[in-house]
Amino acid sequence: MSGCNLVIRFNKPQNFSSYMQSKGRARAKTGNVLFVVLSDEKDFEEYSKNKEEYNNYETMEKVEKLNLFFVLFLLKI
């Protein structure tokens, strides 16, 4: 599956590791992951909670990349 550039998930990842695994499956440099959330509009509270959780995952991913960059930078010194 080295040429995969799109992953579509119809179920919510249970945790950050599962989220990162899904993103990692889109191995192509231009790869994307699409999470489809199917929900009743009247369940806005749960939608808001899930949206916040995804935002947290994205923030954690950015922090993880910054930490890796920082470690690699320190190793070059």
C-alpha cells in the first residue's frame, strides 16, 4: 500500500494512537485522512465534544513533531 494517498474512516478513533495509525496509513507525501462523523444534528453536545477531541489530537500531533525536531536538532550539536 505504499501509494495510498487517501484514508476514509467512518468510525471515531478510540484514542490518539488510533488517530495517528489512521493518518499513517496514508503514506504518500500528499496523503490525507478523512474522518466522517455521522450524527443527528440534535446531538450537538456530543458533536462538540468529538470536535474538541479531534482538535486535541491535531495539537498533540504538532507537539510530537516539534519534540522530534528539537531532539534531532540537539543530536546534531
